[in-house]
Amino acid sequence: MRHRPLRHTGRGNLPPELSRFIGRGAELAALGRLLEDSRLVTVTGVGGVGKSRLVLAAARAATEGAREAAEGAPRAQEAQGARGARAPGRVRHRDGVRLAELAGVRDPGMLELTLAEALGLTDHTTRPPRTVLAEHLAGQDLLLVLDGFEHLVEETAALVRELLLRCPGLRVLAAGRRPLELEGEHVFPLAPPAPAEALELLAVRAAAADPAFAVTVANRTELVELCARLDGIPLALELAAVRLRTLSPAQVLARLEDLFGLLTGGARGGLPRHRALRTAIGWSHELCTPSERLLWARLSVFAGQFDLDAAEYVCAGPDLPVEGVLDLVGELLAQSLLVREETAAGVRFRMLETVRLYGAGWLESLGDAVRLRRRHRDWYMGLATWCELDWFSPRQYEVAALVEVELPNLRLALECCLDEPDELHLGQYLAGTLWFFWAGCGRLTEGRHWLDRTLDAPGGAATEYESSRLKALWVLGYVAALQGDATASMCALHECRDAAARSGNRVAAAYAVHRLGCLALVSDDMARARELLGGALEQYRAAGELNSNVLMCQVELGMALAFLGDLPGALALCGEVREICEERGELWTKAYALYVLAYAALEAGGAREARRLLTECVEVNHAFNDLIGLVLALELLALVTVAEGDPAEAAVLQGAAEPLWGGVGLQLFGSGYFNAPRLLCRERAGELLGAERYAAYEAEGRELSRESLVVRALRGAASAPRPAGAPGGMPGPRLSRSTAPADQP
């Protein structure tokens, strides 16, 4: 049978660009490079993230190269000579760039015909359409763009594989919510644009809808927040821009509780799935299996990142076996409904907020939201308990990193406890259990917030679960003392001690006495601190307690002895703590022990030894983000630097350390003893430099970032520039009771 000739028209069918393509310069360049080296590139991402716009922009760039290649020798060579060397890859796609829109194809049998139509082919024979496509493309150098294939992924993958095998000049650029999973495929995951690009997109689209719109000083903060709340997803921003024609940015923000009801009404003539955010996300939902939809709904109870173990515990059940969760997570990841992220605590998964909110709506409709929130809370209660126990171990850094990553979920668990009056005791337990994070990792203000809320909430004074309340009380007393709030600290600790005595809770009583001793220490009542801290140590030992708190009590007793001039006693106590910490791999308490040992060394004239100890102290406290430990060590290190003969560098360190107290609370607790190094440093360095030069160096220090400050402190005085005429050394300053100033800073 004689075949009728194929008819094809034109060299390209890309739609005209109706609005300016904004941002994505880095992604566009990267995609262009991939197309030079790979025959199949698939751009994946969640609905509305801008996959279609990006691949069309890349296709238009490729069209320019195809046009130049097709023009042939003289004109192309002339143009090339005028412009210089041609960019790599521009000689490809001589036969053009073709776009096939597959989102509207529901019948798999129409897939080949849709591609044929996109290629401009008309064939009236009885040959299979796939054969027609392969024969037509066999000798061509062409870029085929496929958009919206995810609902036909199996059929599309099979067709693309065959065409790539039979047509060596063919390249495919695809855009979908999941990869085709073919050999040789290069997947290009597309994340939402950077914050600056998101704001630019919102502003340009809002100005197009309302020429009077502009980003101003008055509305910029709200617009930035709006971009963040919408995850920077271009579709969401485009829909929000339309609303800005009617509402102010503040009003749009206020209505985001009904996110999917608010963001509707895209441009006429656009794809139906892009007319509303709910529809765009719902399209992905339709493509999921029932099990995938169920997991999606249940994963919506997480805030921020979560790991596989948490997902398996919280989401599994009789209708969703735990052994199947891993594969389902993989499927949601493949469909761009989950994002995989490497964190300091390992691999985590995350849903964009728009995707999470859609799943949360389904979870509510299933009537399972309350149960899932409780399972979520229970998991993070267990996580916090494990972290508290593991804090006294060589894994302290890992524990700190884990809690930092999981903090959004821990906050959500705390909120869950506060939402249910009968479970306030769980919130008190959780807020108290995280003491090591509040005090040891620079989170005093947040810790105070949760402790106050769980203790002050109606029903928070119930005695049925008294041990949880007692724990929250002593932790509140500890946090308030470190913030310099003596009144709140005293009230909480006395309440804890008295209630513990009534109930016979020896451990809670020991903690209350310990923190009262800590309060006396930072309040300059050294005799009282020595008495209370010594008594607390005896109670800890009688109760069989040994952990970071017990060792910190011993360190604080050593501080009191050092401030009172008993350096041998301080050295004995803190030397023992140092040994135990090194045996157990504990670092946080050890850093405070090193501070006391450095203090004693400096008192004895050993500036070099004090610097060695403080260097390690600074490193540890900076790694934990413990601002109190860091600033104390830096203040003492500045005094060491004076003793080493570099008053200029000492003034810089002094100036840089002072602003850190703003992140803690009352500067140096208002304590004359803790303030002594700073005052002595200012006095000694000021005498050597003069008031004007000292002030200039101190101002220089205040401009340093914390990272720069730590690097400079660790570098040491030996390599720091020394002003001409500075002495090479001086006797160690006296810091004990005989010279500690009584007046406060």
C-alpha cells in the first residue's frame, strides 16, 4: 500500500509570551546547560511553582539557537562574527522546538495523536501513530517540550523512551509533578523562587492589575510576609496580586486563614488547573492513590520538617501499615508533594505550606485531626525525653542540632497540650524537659514563654500531676535567674521547694535548692550561694542523681568559691567536673568548668593557660549558641588579652562582647563579681590606650558580627595587630573578693 505523504507545518508552535518572565535567571541558565548534555530533562515541582513558565522560557531560548542554525552559512557566520563566539549548544535543534500540552489529555489513546498534532503532522494512513512519530523524527534535530504529563506518566514514559531510542537527534524537555523515571533522565527539581524574586513577581503582577500599586516603606514588610506565607509559589503570588487590586496587603494577610477561598480567579484563558490554588493542588490530589492521599492528610499534622521515623509512628495504623509508609513517602516525594532536605540532624522531609493546608483540610473532613494531633504530640514528648537523657553524653552536639530542627514540631506539641485543659500537665512536662535547650542553646526567652504559659493557664496548678508542675517550676526559676529576673525566679523556686517538701519529692527539692543557689550566685550573695549549692549537691548525691545539672551545680559552687578567694577549693571542684565530663563526653558543663579554671589561672598570673582554657570554652559555647557562656568567656578573654600586653585587641573584644548581652537579659546579671573582668579590662586598657583610643577600639568591636568575633577571639592575641609601644606583658589582674567591685555596672 502506498502511504500518503505526511504534512507538517512550521518550525515551532510555542505560544507568545503575554507577560514578562520574572527572575529564575540561575535556573534558566542551569536548565540550558543540562539541555546541552542530556537528551531528556524533566523539570519537577509542586503545582503552581512555575514549571511551565520555566520550560517555555528555556524552549524560547532554544528556539533562537534553532533559528540561527537553520539560517545556514553566510548570514549565521556573519552574525556570529559580529557577536563573537557562539554559546555552546546553540547549533542544536535545527529542526525547531515543539510544545505538546498534555494536561488536557484524558484518554491515553490520544497521547500519540496529541504529539503528532503538536509536531504539525497529518497522516491519513492506517499506520500506528507511534510509528508515524518515530519515522518523522528519526532524521530530525528537534527539541520536544512536554508539559503536564503526570496523569499519564506510564504511557508518556513508554512513548518517550521509544522515541529517544529510535530518534537520535531528538531531545525532550518535560515539565510535570513527578519524573518519568527513565534511564538517562536528568531530573531538575524546581523550588519556589528566592524571596527577592518572589517579591518582584508579586509587585509586577500587582502593578499590572492596578497601575497605582507600588512597593513602599509602609507596605514592604507585609508584602514580604505575604510572599513567605505563600511559600513564594508563583501561582499563589499571581492570584494574590489580583486580590491586591481590592484589598490592602494587611487585609490579604488577615484572610489567609481561608487560603484556598481567597486565591481564586486567575486570568481568563489560562489552564483550568491554574484558575485557583485549590484546583492546582487538587490536581495533584486526584493523581494520588487512596493510600497516598491518606498519608498526605496525616502528614499535614507536622510543622516544618520531619523524619521517616516520626512519619511512621504518627501516620501508620490498620488502614496504613507502618511497613508501607516508606514507599508512600517515596511516591509523594516523586510527585513533588514532599521536599527532601539535608539538615544538621540528618535527612528530613517537608511539605510546602500550601500543600500542607490542603492535606489538613482533608484530615479535618475525615474526622481524624484530633487523634493525629495527639499522636504527633506523643511522638515529640518522647523525642524530648530521649534528648534530655542523651544530653548527658558524647552526643550533645547532635541533640542540640536535632532539637533545633524539630523545634517547630515541639512548639506544635506544646500548643496541643495547651489546647486541652486536661493535658496541661503534659505541656508542663514538655516545657520543663527542654530545659537544656532553653538554657544551653540560647533560647531563654522562648523557654520563659512556654513555661509561663503552661504554668499560668487555667488548671495549670492542679496537683494530680504534681511532678510535672514541679519540674516546670524549677526550670522557670532557672531561666528567670539567667535572665536577671530575680523576683520571678525566687517565687517559682520557693513554690517548687515548698511543694516538693510537702509531697516528699526529693529530686524536685534538690533542683529547687540548686537553682536558689544559682540565683544567689548571680545576685552577688556568695555566702548564701555557697551554702545552697553545697546543700543541693548533698541532696543530689542522696537521691542518686548524676547528670549535667548536678555537674553544673558543682561548677557554680566552684564559681562562688573562686569569687570568695578560695582558689584551691574552686580548682578542686571544677577539676573534678572536667574529668567527669571528659569521661562522659559532656561538653556544655565542661565549658563552664573551664571558665572557672581560667578565672583561677588568671588570678594566679597564668594568662597563657587562661587563654588556652578560654579558647576551648568559646568554641563550645559558640557551637551550642549558649550566649551566656560565650559572653562570660569573651569578657574574661578580653582581660587576658590586656594581661598579654595587647590593650587595643582587648578593647575590640570588649566592645564586641557587650551587645551579646542584649540577647540574654540584664547585662552580667547586674552582678559586681561577674562584672569585675569587664571593669578591670576597661580600666587597664583605658590607662594604656587613653580614653579616646579605647573608645575607638571598643566601637570597632561593636561592629563585628558574632561569627567574626569568635574567629577573632580564637585567633588569639599573638596574631592580632599590636599598636606601637604596647607592652609585651603585665601581671595578672586580681579578681577575687578583695577587688571585686560592689557597685553594679
